[in-house]
Amino acid sequence: MTKTISLSDEAYDLLKKMKLGKESFSDTIKKLAERGKLSEVLDLYPEIKDEEYEESVKELRKKIDARLKDTII
């Protein structure tokens, strides 16, 4: 079953950056939800300033990339 959801442009862009290769958006969302990181992508922490949020996402992405690199090699 397929459902349609709405995302802000910012949330969509962040989610798109989190996708790996040919991974679907559904797969990406499931992966993030399982790891408890979905809230960081969907901006559920309004107390974090935009700059802090952006830096947090970049740091998270670096950690994920490093873990994936270690897993692949």
C-alpha cells in the first residue's frame, strides 16, 4: 500500500541527501526511524537554530558515511 505525505522543501532536501544510491525514500525513512534519527531530519527540534541544525545533520551524515565505509571494506 502506498500513502502520500507532505514535506517541506527543507525536509525533502535533507531526506534526499540521506538516501543512499538507489535506496527509496521509504527505505531511507524506515532506516532513520529504526535508528531514532528521523526527528533530526524532519525538524522536530525547534529549539535548535538553523545553523546548529545544519551542522548536526552534516556531522550525522559524516558518521553514517564512516560507518558504511567501514562496513563495506
